[in-house]
Amino acid sequence: MISLRSLALFLLIAPPALADACRWREPPATYPAGLAWSCSAVRWADGDTLTADCAGQPELVRVRLRGVDTVERGEAGWSAARLELRRRTESAALVILSHHASHNRVVATVLAHGHDVGRAMDAAGWSKAGCPRR
């Protein structure tokens, strides 16, 4: 049987769930539901941001992937994360499902070969530790 004191100690030292600890919530959608662009990736900034050429868009589009938050440029491992995103998206017909805008980027679910690239990268361990913003 667990004592009240043991339970109190556990609650003090146990890490809270990441979402609760971070208190981060995804902003509401600012793009219409179902909006999908056919694109191809042309540049990769890091492991969760790429630039795409999308049919019907007059300019290149900077896209921040939903579902993953990799290390940033200059941090240890950013080059490997960038190469992984490039490997998963280069030469693939991408479907960009736009959600909201943030920091001059479209935050979107990115599908390559029918798979959610952000979620797949997160499942493969590419998200940074701590408080990932997914």
C-alpha cells in the first residue's frame, strides 16, 4: 500500500505531461478546412520547415510541418534533421493541408506518398525533448 507521504513525494518529483507543463495549445485554424495544395519541396531550412512550389500559388510557400518540432539551425543535430526532412520530401508529390499562419509560414500537415511527414518524423524520434510545439 502506498502511503500518503510517498504519493505526495511522487507527485512532487514526477514530470508532468508535456502539454500540461508547456501549456501550449495549437492556434485555431485560419485556413478553410479541406484546403489542399499540390506542391514540391525546393528548399529545407531545418527538420520541420521547408519551402515549396505549389500549383496555383504565385510565390514559393514556406511551410512549417505540424506534428514535429525538431532542433533549430545552429543547435546540435539540426543538419541531420534537415537531411531527414529532405530525404522524406525531395522528389515527392506533396499535399499541403494548410492549418494556420505563424511567423510568415503556413503551418500545415504535409503528406508525402500518402504519409504525414511530421507525425512520421516525430514517431521516428526527431522531435526535440522538452516542450515540443506540435
